[in-house]
Amino acid sequence: MNITATKTDSANVSVVATVDAADIEKNLNKAAKEIAKTASVDGFRKGKVPVAKVKQMYVEQLQQDAENQAIQDILEQAKKELEINAADIISDPSFKKYEKVDGNIETELIISLRPTVEAEGYKDLAPKYDEPTVEDAEIEEKLQTLLAANAPYTSVEAKRAIQADDQSNFDFVGKVDGVEFDGGKAEGFDLVVGSGQFIPGFEDQMIGMKVEETKDITVTFPEDYQSADLAGKEAVFTVTINDIKEKAAATLDEEMVKKLIPNEEGATAETVKEKIAEQVKSEKVSKLYNETLKPALIEALVEKYNFALPQNIVDQEIDAQVNNKAKDMSEEELAQYKDNEAKINELRDSVRETATNSVKATFLVDFLAKEEGVEVNDQEVSQTIYYEAMMSGQDPQEVIKYYQENNLLPAVKMGMIEDKLFAKIIGIDQ
């Protein structure tokens, strides 16, 4: 086995090697002997199967294992020669060449190392900003929206018909082909007409109905309805209206204050306005941070600091960005890239700078987070996902499960570390 290992820069190692056929055969025989010790083959006692028989039975697997072992031997020798710490290797090696010639293997591979980052004076790059202020008119607008959302429903005095956004109390019985079905019947059910809670078309047909009126409403269950027995089927609901309510005008009285701030003793109307002011300011700060300050700081960091980047990681980011572009392409556009290496390389080159800067930013964040002592634990990640799921009306446990199954938690954690770090450097409360 002939190996030449060269450290091309502080983040990349090039390894050129030739593995002799004899070395591969040696690995193959060794693997076959190990299998022979435990193999059970008809006609032979366990552990007494001839090596030749094992090689005959498992030829493809043994050949692959022998070649893989040869690659591992190459990597180990390269690490030893260049005194590379295993902890500094940050991804699997990438192969620039892997050819079989006369039973030998000629290969060239790249080992990626954690880059050496130096970022002296990074705090000086923090962008300047004016702290957002909140006007009285903004507080009042937000307050009125809040009051409208929490205003109570009261029965209409006039015997008018149902209008959109009314709350109707009604009884209903649903039937498919004249037969009642499970879950299709209720009494005294409250529904805000136009909320989209019922099957499409149901609430539209309630508009115009009056108290004590009974009407058959015909709808079709969606094809993807959760109950397979009902999916795509036509149903008739017999509906009887019991009451019609409309939203009353809401005022910021003591009862409303308790509803808006249920867990705060002694809260007043002024307390509500103070909390609204805090929320409005928080939203402005968040917008300022995400749209202006954060991009400006990332750009400044990437531009100022240069260091060798692991090529394997850059290539992976290029692949990811190319795949994202491909998702937005039409079939005709994708067809232009099929079997067209020059055009594919052109596409890769078009995202190379962006991908390189993205990788550089990732390593800068990792380095600066350690410098600033910024950490985010797994519990914080779960709590954040849980809260955001609740705010969007999703099942928090299902969302967390999805993130776990799709290995998205590390990306969420990295994003939280990044925001916590940048907010600290900029000096802004997120």
C-alpha cells in the first residue's frame, strides 16, 4: 500500500493512495476466517466451514468489506503521518478518484478538518441602531383589535337571519345515503359562521337561516377527509337554529382586564396598555433584528474574517442549494440539466459564493458562541418548538416528533444559538 498524505491547508487533507491487489486479498482472507468461526453451513460442523467455502458463498460481501477495510487503513495511516486528531475530522472523506486497475485500487480522497478560526475585534462590527419607540396610536390600534377578538357574543334582539361572523347555536343530524353516521349528530352546538370549522359549503348555507328554522344542508366530504368511510361522499345535514348571537361592543372594564391578564393580581386598564406597548416594541425589535441588524452583522463578519474552509462541507452546502433551486424548476428546465455536466457545473458555480459564505458564517457562529459563552440546551429547543406549535394551533407533541424524525432539531438549536449570540453582540433584547 502506497500512501501520500498532504495537508493542503489547515482545513483539508489530500490523500493519494494505491492499494495492491495482494493487500485486498489479505483483508478478504482475514474477513473470511472470521466468518468461518461462526458460520453454520449444511454438511459442516459450526466453526469448521472451510475458508474457501466461505469465500465462495460470500464473495461479493467479502470483496466489499476488504476494500472498505483498505480505505480505513489508508485513513488511519494518513492521520498518523500528519498527527491528525480524530476529533478534528468533521465529516466522512470525499473521493475525487476511485479506480480499480488490474486488481489494484487507485484512489484520491479529501479529509475535512475543523477550521482554525480567529476573529479578533468582532464586537466592533456590531451595527448601530436606534431603539424602536411605540406611539399611543399604535397602542390604541392594538387594543381595539384585542378587544374585538375578546368581545362577548350576545343574542340578537331583532329576529334577523344569520350573517357571516355571527355565532349560531344549533342542532344537527347528518346522514349519508339516508343513514346516520358516527359523529354526525349534536345538540346545542356553537359555531362562528364563516370560521371554516365545518365541511366546505356547510357554513355558507347557514347564512340567511333564522331562529327555529330547520333546513337540510347538502355537502360533500373532501376526498382526503380523515374518516375513510366518509371521504368523498355526499351528506345531508338537517339543521335547526336555536339562537343567533353577534359580538357586542367591548370595553376595557374590570372584567375584560381579568380576561386579558388572568394571572396578574391588581391588573388595571393601564397594565393592559403597558403590556401592549411591550408587545408592540418587541415586534418592532424583532423586525429590526431579523430584517436589518442580523443580516448586516453576518455580512460584516463574513467579509472581515478569512480562514480555510473544509471543502467537503462547502460541497455539501453547494449540493443543498442546488437541490433547493431544482425544486423550483419546471420539468422543461430540469430536462436541460440532464446529462449536461457543463450546465450542472454552471449551476453549481452560481451558488458557490453564497454556499461558501454560509459555511463560513456557520463556523464563525460556532467560534463566537464559545467565546461569548452562549449555549442553548435541548430543553430550551423543545420548549421553543412547543410554544410556537401552540401559538400556531398545532399539536406540540406531533410537531416535536416530526422534528425528531426528520433530524431537524440540530438546525433549530443552531438557529437559536445564532440569534442568542448576535443579540448579545449587538446589545439588543430579543
